[in-house]
Amino acid sequence: MPPVSPELLERAAACYALEAGELTPRRGGHFAHVYGFQRQGRSYVLRLTPPDEDTDLPQMQAALHWLDYLASHGGLAAGPRPSTQGRLIESLEQPEGRYLAVVFAAAPGVLSEEFPLDRWDERLFASLGRSVGRMHALAQGYHPAAGLAARPQWNAGGSLFSRRPSAVLRQAQDASTDPALALACRKQEALLNEVEALPLEALPQAAESYGLIHADLHFGNFFIEPQSGRITIIDFDDCCYGWYVMDLAMLLFDVLVLYPGADRQEFAGRFWRSLLRGYREEKALERLWLAQMPRLLKLLELGVYIQVQPFYRPGDPDPWTSRFMPGRAERIAGDIPYLEFDFEALR
């Protein structure tokens, strides 16, 4: 990612009555430049997204509107802050294309994936469940403002649950390029068709079950304050309409990659019970959803594999990838469940 020019940084800062010298580069931006700053004793983050053909300004506005709603109804998300012109997004044209500037309140605490799993306990997992349950309870009553673009459905957006219409996937369809990748794409398509064909009795789409979800709720997308257990959720760029249980599936999927112990099954049970206990304090979750967990976990496994495989090489220094990828092609080819236990028995 090329560096931001001093002139562009000055323009972005001026949109929020700042000087470029007040901005401190922060790590954590995979596709955007991220800077921190202070204002009246509070911490904020400026995100500067470079030109990208996949960036959809109306869709970004819709996501920020929902994030603003969540932040103003309970504070469980790091909400956006308007510019001096009252806009949640500032568009900055450059010779190379359009940059988009957004300011967010900084999330308190520590990024959860940097908080060691051996320091998590049932109390913190339940607190995570309560935060997600609260987010979903708020989503039930959320109505987008008139004129906003509609966020995509779960099977058509950019989330890992969906069909991802990218150059990577077009390449993956060619078995001569990578047979394992092409097989994963065929299995993903078959499973998506299976889920889409399920009757409404199996996957109801009533408001209490289906609405706006985060859709990328892994341990790198929320902060935790260990003492209080407070959770602050970030990065709603992939939010879409889907079943609320999809966010729970993502958390279970990710924590099992992060967990270093050999007792994977036992840990999964402890995590899942605590997560559901906290979730149900804020929002009901019927047993029928537990039966869908193996399908949702497999969709995530396939989606992540398809996204990562074209760029993966053994010995990849990224710790998450180095845990997830070894042996994954063989598990996918053998139709081995992502996690083998009876979810309904863990209700």
C-alpha cells in the first residue's frame, strides 16, 4: 500500500479541524491508512481508504449509519464522528483516484486477539455473548434512513459466508490453476445451494432471527476491557442481512484457530456454553439454530480457504494462517466437519 502524501494528509485532517501533525500512524489497517489523535481528552481514529474499485461509497454510508445507530444505543460499537461539514464520510479526489476519510471513536481496552486466550474465562466469554446479543437485539428494531443504499444479503455481499465475485474466485474455477482450490469452490457452491434451498421452518427469516449482522466478527474486530469485561465492536465494512447466528458461528470458528491447546473439543464446549449463556441474557436463541452450526462453520472454512489459498505458502509468517492452512485442503476434500460434536447437546 503506497504511503499517503503530506498534501493528502493535510486535506484529510482539515476536514475534521485537525493539523496533520496531530495524526499518529497506527498499525491495524490492512486496506486503509489508520491514524490516531486526541481531542478534548478523548481518543479517536482517522481511517483513510485508498482508491479501490471494490469500494462502494453508498454502501459505506449505509454501514456507517447502522454503526452510528448501534453506538448511540448502548455504546457497544466504536461509532463514527462527523466532519466539520456534518458528513460521516469525506471524499478526497486525487490524481490516482478517490480517497475516503472517516473518523471513529477509539475503542477502549485491548484488541481481543492480542489478549491471550489463557486469560479468557467463562465470565469474559459470557460478556462477549451479551454484547453480541445486545447488537442483534438492537438490529431487530433498526430501520435504515430514507435514501440510504440497502446493505447486501448474506449470500451476495463481501462476507466469508457469500459468493465472492472476485478475480481470485474466477481464477479458482479453473481446475488447471489449482485443483484443490477449484474443488473448494465447487463444494462452496453446493453448500450455498443447499442452505438457500432449506425451508423457512429450518431457517426462518422473521425479524427476531434475521437482520443486519456484523458478518466478520472474529477476534480481530472487537476490543475488550478485561477488568469490566466490556466489549467494543469495530469494522462493520462487511455488515449484511443474514441470520444472527452467523455472527456466533464466526466467533466459534475463529477462536478454534486461535486456541493453541490439544483439548479443542473440550475448549469449544466451554466457550460455546458461556457465549450462549451471555447471549441469551440479551436475546433469545431457539434450539433450531444450533442444528445449523455445522453448515455455517463449513461455509466459513470454505470461504476462508478460498480467500487465502491463492496467496498461501508453507511457512507463512502470519500466525493465524499458519494455524489454519496446514492439512486444510485434505479436510475439505474429505468432507470432515470443521468441528465434530453435537451442538444441540450443548444448549
